[in-house]
Amino acid sequence: MRWQVRARRWQLLGRHCLVTHTGPLTVEAQHWAAVLEGGPRAMIDGESALVLAGLEHYEVARIRVSVPRGARIRHRGTGVDIRQTRRLMPDDVVRGGVPRTRPAVAAVRAALWARSDRQAELLLTMAVQQSVVQPTELAGELIRVRRDRRRLLINEVVLELMGGVQSLGELDVVRGCRERGIPEPDKQVCRRTREGTYYLDFRWSQWNIALEVDGVQHAWAANLVNEALRHNRLAIDGDVVLRLPVIGLRARPEEFFAQIAEALQRSGWNPASASAA
């Protein structure tokens, strides 16, 4: 083995792994190597386990590996974050393939361990949006978390996800409406028209106002045409359709929320009576 490594036909990876080629490793191989470095009771956890479960368009800086409390950590290789945790339970582990925590467990832990509240919200909403985990499963796992500084935040996000929020931008819209005294809209509303069935991000059904939150994917050519056709059909059928690009939510939120409030008032909403109630 030393001769093969010296001849640069094989490569060493960490302390316990030997790769029988010198090319790049697959994602699965990288995670297997991380588990082997962690020892016999190690498992992929947190955001890394979500990636293995199918989470897309998310990059992990270091592969997170969890080992039971008291386990000896002999080596922490580059790109691997091996940590002890008291939260490991036998039924948390998926044994088929690379040992990893179940998606619901991984999502809650990823949010608890995130570098910021914003990253925690992103991980939870992406996992639900991509159907890696269901909101009800997150709620069940969150009950097990007794103490953590981020527990209340995660609880709030999970409740919104259970109510129909599908993205981080949509979560910001709900919060923005609450902060400004704007009535909360219905989420993921189904509308059936002659052209087909549409799902609206938000709709104030009492006032026939719809709001679409446009992420970067809405600017793609195919989506742009479909969105325009949907917008036109809803307008023909009597809805006022407002559009809120995610970048606008970051850059000029007050102006967009002012437009929402104005549209609602023109359709009959009375802010004064709402405040009194």
C-alpha cells in the first residue's frame, strides 16, 4: 500500500482511508470516508445528511459527522467536522447506504447548528420545498428539543411551513404583513381556470388580491411565458395580481408592502377598523 501511494497510483484520505485511485471522489465516497474517519458509531448528520437525502442547490462547507458523547475522536480530517452529541438515538439512523440521520432529524439539527438564524430558516424551507421532509415531521422532531437558543425561531418557521409557506421569501412576506398590520393572506391557494389549475403564493380572497413572490427561477424563459399567461388569466377573471421579486423584498420592502396595503384598501379593506378590532 505504501508503494502504491508513493507511486501516486493510490491516495491517502485522512487517517483511516485509502483510495485506490488519484482522481476526485464522488459525493457518496466523500461521505463514506467522513464516516470511517469518525469511527464505528459515526453517522452523517445535519445539513450533510440532508444533502444525502436529496437536498439540491445547497453546498456544505464541511461534512458534519456526529458521534455519541464520550466517543474518542482520533482524527479530524480536512473538510470533515466530527463532533460529539448527546442527541443521538438508535432510531435516528438510516442504515441503508452511508449511515446518516433521518431527514426530519437532520433538518432540525441543521437549523440548530446553523451559523445564523437566516441559514436556519433557509435549510428548513428548502428541505420542505424540495419534499425532502414534511412540516409535520419537523414538528414531531422539534418536540424532542428541550433547550436551545434557536428553538423558538425554529418553532415559528415550522408553524409557517405547516400553514403553507414554501420558500424563504414567502416566510418574509408573512412576517412583513404582521409587522405592518396588513391582513395575513391565504397561502398556496388553488385557482381553477379554463387554461388549467394554478397555485398562487398568496391571496386575499375577500378582496380578490393575489401576490406572487418571484424568485430567480421566475426569470427563466420558459417560466416567464407561463407566468405571464397565468397572470393575464387571473386578471381577466377579476383578480388584482401583484408581483414581488425576492430581490425587491430585500432592497425596497417598504414600497412593495405599501403597494399591497394600497391594493387592499382600494378593494375595501379598512386599516382603521382592523386596528380597532
